Amino acid sequence: MRFEIMRLDDVDGAAVDSTVVDAASVNRIVQQAAATGQRIYIRPADTAAR
């Protein structure tokens, strides 16, 4: 399964950028975001666009 991870702006919460990763990478990205205080939004990637 693949997930879209969006980095959110600290001021208004708008998505700054996004990336699609496999499930194995999600844990690493969440740990990095927690360590730096970065706000992220994670959702299943749209598989219909493939």
C-alpha cells in the first residue's frame, strides 16, 4: 500500500508539498517529523491515478 504524505505550513496548515511513499517509509517519515516538530498529514494514495 502507498501513502501520500503532505507537509503542512505552520501558520495556516496549508499543504506545502507532498510525496507518495510505500508503507515501510511511513514510520521513518513520522519519526523525522516528530523529532523536528513538523506538521504532516498522511492519507492513502489515490490508486486510480495509476
